[in-house]
Amino acid sequence: MCPASWCTIHRERISKNLELALGLVPAGRWFCAVLKADAYGHGISQVVPLVQEQGVTCIGITSNAEARVVRDAGFGGALIRLRTATPQEIDGALGDQVEEQVASISTARLIRAYIDTNRYGDRVHLSLNASGMSRDALEVSTGPGQDTCRQILGVLGKNIGGICTHFPSNEPHELTQSSELFQQQVSWVLENSDLSRKDVLVHAGSSLTLVSDVDVDTDMYRCGAILYGILKPEHGFRSTMDLGARVVSLQEYPKGSSVGYDRASHLDQDRRLACISIGYENGFRRIAHGKCAVSIGNALAPVVGKISMNAIVADVTNIASVQVGDKVNVFGDVNGARISPQMAEAQFQTILADLFTDWGLRNHRVYR
Ligand SMILES: *Cc1c(COP(=O)(O)O)cnc(C)c1O
């Protein structure tokens, strides 16, 4: 096996990040490890054992395939789906004890039918649109929304074991407001049902909520990003994925040469260029054209010309030691020099979670 480009997954860093995150959870609150999107590109089957090791009792997923992997790994705890499922998904996940979200009467009736035939025995989570994510949760600030909510409560009754929301912003002022609104809506639900507060898991908040200074009233935090070192390096969280490739050729080109498709770049002087074994096929996105670098042998080499499908070209005129076959650090600290999260986010114009989920799928994964 000789992959042209590869993600190195640092398992021990995931474990360390998890340990740090668990340390931030206030006493008496729960923690849900979010392993959706194939554990943010890290490979869910490799990450499940790490969260099991530290006694995590709840895992969040979105797809049935992910649920299957988690159960295959022997995880017996709560498995929560983090978005509304399709009817097909609900049916397909019955064997894996997935706790579904409900925000419509049709979903409530469907789950009721499975409960009545002993095919669904888990908690159902009523999902509220408390603070304006407006994605799939129920809006209960309106009359029709309240009617729907009463009907759902009538259909599912005590099978509702959770009430949840997802905050669209963790900016302190917004978080405080969202959290208060959610608590009001939870109170309204409790007043309009036979549910009692102590029997219901009320949960909201993600990684950014956990690290914010706002004390959000939640029974459980659902955290993904923080496990993968996507936030708060100043608190010791380290990013858990590196992306590497290799130098495949070194060539000298004279001043004035055009470089890459459409002749979009030209050399201002004689230059030595390295061709590197990664391209947009591997998630080295074309948008990075003209504003990115890679690191080779502890030095930064600017990428020149448009990004090809399987290749990029970097200017290594000033890196005397570089040789064909050398490792290139596209992200992380593969060889000492660092392409930091901030640099990657700037050059690819997106967030690290987007890059990780993409890179993990498009490159061979090596586990440390
Ligand atoms: C993805 C997701 C989370 C985790 O978010 P992070 O910012 O990665 O911690 C929590 N809750 C829901 C509903 C999600 O979809």
C-alpha cells in the first residue's frame, strides 16, 4: 500500500481531547459523544472504542450505517440520532435501538405503531426549534405549533424521554437568550403533558456551548468538534488529523513560464517547482488557488497555479534540501512545520469540520 495522500489519525489525541472535554462537564450533567459524519472523517469504527474506554454512555449519529457500526463495536449505551429520520431510516434502524427525534405528528404516529408492536422500546426525543435553527425541529411559539405539540404528546405520552434543541449561535448574548427560551418551552411542554421533569432528559448545547462561559441549563452536552481538536487549542485541545502527500517531481523552469491550467500563474524569476501527489480529488480544494502553501522539510512552500485533480505545484526554490519522495505536510504538523487550523480555514475558506469530514473520506487513513 503506497497512498499518494493520506490522513494520519491521532487516536491518542482524540482520547486526550475527550478526557479534557469530560473534565469541563459540570457535575450531574451528561455527555454525548457526537460521531456523525464517520466521526468527523476520522472513521467511526476506530473512534467508538476510544469513547467506550472512558465510559461515555451516549453516542450521537445521523446515519443508519453509523448506528450499525456503533452497535457492532459492542456499545450498549444510548444511541441518539441528531436529526429527524426518514420513515425508511426509522424502519431500518429498529434493530439497533436508535433513539429518534420527533417534531411531527406523522413521525409520532409511525413510532407509536412500532412501540405498539414491540419493535421500538427506546426513548423518543421531542425536538424544539427554540432558538431559530429552523432546520427540522418543532416551532412551539405559534398556535399551530402548540397544537401539533399537544398531538405529539398525546400520541407518544411517556415514551417521550427527551426534549432537545440545537443552538444556531453560541455567542454569549444569543446563547443566554436561546437557553432561556428553550427552558420556557420545556416548561410549557411539561405543563401540557403528563411528563415529569425528572423523567425527561432535557438537552441542548454542543462543543461551543460546553466551552462558553454561559451556564446553560442542560442535562447533557452533545459534543463533536471538541473531540477532534477543532476548537480551543488554548485549553489544550489538539487537532486529531494531519494530511500528508509526497513530492513526485522536481523541475527547474525559467522566468516567465506559465504554471498550471489556464496559464493562471507565471514565474517572476527562474524557479524550482515541486509537483505534489494531492489534488482536488483528495479535498485540496480549487478555491485555495493563489493563496495557499504546504510545508516541506520545516519550510513553507507557496502553491503555484491552479489546483489539478491529482496534483499541486509548489515553489521550492528556497528549500535546498527537498528531494523527490519527501513527505509534504498539507495540514497539521507532519514534519515539524505546521499548517495550522487557522491557515487551513483561511486558504480553503471554510471551517475545519468541513475539511476533516471531506479529507477523511477522500484520502487513505493511517491510524496512530
Ligand atoms: C453536530 C451536532 C452536534 C455537535 O456539534 P459540535 O459543534 O461538533 O460539537 C450537537 N447536536 C446536534 C443536533 C448536531 O447536529
